[in-house]
Amino acid sequence: MGLILYHILTFSLAFLLSLYFTPIMRKGALRFGILDRPDGRLKRHPQPVPYLGGVAVYFSFLLTVSFSFPFTEEALGLTLSGTILLLVGLLDDLGSLPPAVKLAAQAFAIFVLARAGVYIKLVFLPPWANLSLTFLWLLAITNAFNILDVMDGLAAGVGGIAAIGFAIVATLNGRIEVATMAIALGGSLWGFMRYNFAPAKIFLGDAGSMFIGFLLGGLAVVGSYSWKNPLGFLAPAVVLGVPIFDTLLVIYSRLKKGISPFRGSPDHFAIKLQGLGLSPRKVALLSYGVGGGLAGLGIGVMEMGSWRAVLVISLLLLILAIWGILIIDRMEGR
């Protein structure tokens, strides 16, 4: 009961701090002209919307964690490397940075995190393979949330659900510090949703999307999953299934059209669903439902036996592949 109360207080503090900081950041962004202007292609909002929402989430998270427990080496590594990406993302929001610069910054942040001892530690892989897998995982999830952030409330809401999923996993495994960080992130994101849900009054910006993507990827790395079955380590990929699915869908769609995967295009599942008649609110709510279901499924994969885990993951991959192809074909037929 005491642990549940502790988690509730942690979430509440982060939530309230986010409610406090977000309007302040919004006013600052409006004052200094830090705005996301519509372009009629990917940016379809009717009027310019201020950035800096990610900064509000960051401060809410940082203060909550600071008040909750003494910083461990893992917590310091996650916070420091996340701060690096927040600052780089902020520079990108102020004036577009070349992709190579952002990629280099992400690689440096991953290096800092690994130096703090935070990297994947699968016992059946050699150290170099674990470090390489850590690099690819964090790079993928960081950019997946950056790709996902194309519609009001989408990345923040999905990220908030995934954070609570990781908090439950960490609590089940006795990793209270990890659970606290995940809950602090979840509370910060859900407080931010008061201003980010459609129609959004403020956006995360690259600063926010890269920060939450990297932090969620890092929280997944420090978790424990495979004490009941050897496939438990796949649980984080299930929990983060929505941004991973969107990234794969975008890459598949662009390659099918013969364009570079790194070139912007309206091939995100959210934009495709909107093209099929769903409003931004309905797209966001559908994504939350899927994200919540995947979070529960990810926890189940960690808890169930190996053969059941294989069956569940195989069926999930099949369903997501069919759904993605149907979305693409339906849109191409319009």
C-alpha cells in the first residue's frame, strides 16, 4: 500500500508541475516567435502553434525525480544524456539542424549513457553485440517518437501510456528507482496533454519528442524482463509497438514510392487514418487504446511461458503487418 501511495504521489507531482510549466513555456514561445507554422502538407494545423512543450515536460520530470530519490548512476546517465538531446532538439526547433548533426548528437548521447553503465546486457550475446544493439535500439526509438509526433496529442499520449507500462514492469521486478522515473515521465506527459490534445495549444517540438523517445528507450534498457522466460527481453518492443509500427510503415511506404526513407512525406499511419475520415481526436484515442493494449501485452509476454510468448509475438507481428498493408492499399486506392 505504501508503494502504491508513493507512485500516486510521484505521478501527481509530475502532473501538477507539467500543468504549471506548460502555459509558461507557451507564453515564452509566443513572445519570442518560437512557432510551428503550417505548410499544408505535413503540418496541417490551421494556425501557427508554439513549441517548447518538451521543455515543460523536461523540467516537470527533472524536478519530480529530484524530489523522489537520490540520483543513482543509472538515473544520472539517463538524465544527462536526455538533457543533451533536449538541447539539440531545442536548437533544431529554433532553426532547422541538418540530419547529420542530430544523428551525431544522438550517437553522443548514447555513448554517454553507455559510459554510465546503461546498455543492453543479454547474457547470450558478447559485450560488443550488446553495445551495438543498445546503439541501434536507442537510435530507433528516439527517432520513432520524432516520426510519430505528427498530430495533436499523439506522441505525448502514446509516450505517457508506454511510460506507465514500463513503471508497472519495473515495479513487478523490484526496480523502484526505474519505476519512479517512468511514473515521473508519465505524469509529466499526461499533465502536458491538457494543452496538447486536439486542438493543441502547444507542441512538444523536436526537443520534446527526442527527449521522451530517448528516455523511454533508456528506461527499457535498464529494466529486467527475462526472469520467467528467455523471450521476456522482447517486452519493451511490444510496449513501444505504436511508434515502432509507425516508423516501419513510413519506411515501407517511402521505399514503395521510390523516395528516401529520410525524406518527409505524409505516410504516417495517423495521417492515413485521418485521410480515411477519422478526426485527430479519434486517431489519438485509437492510438491510446492500441498503445494501452500493447503495454498490457508486453507485460504479459514477460510473465508468460516461452511458447506462449512466441505465439503472441508472432500473431502480433502478423496483425500489424496486415493492418499496415491494408492502410497503405486503402489510401492508394482513394
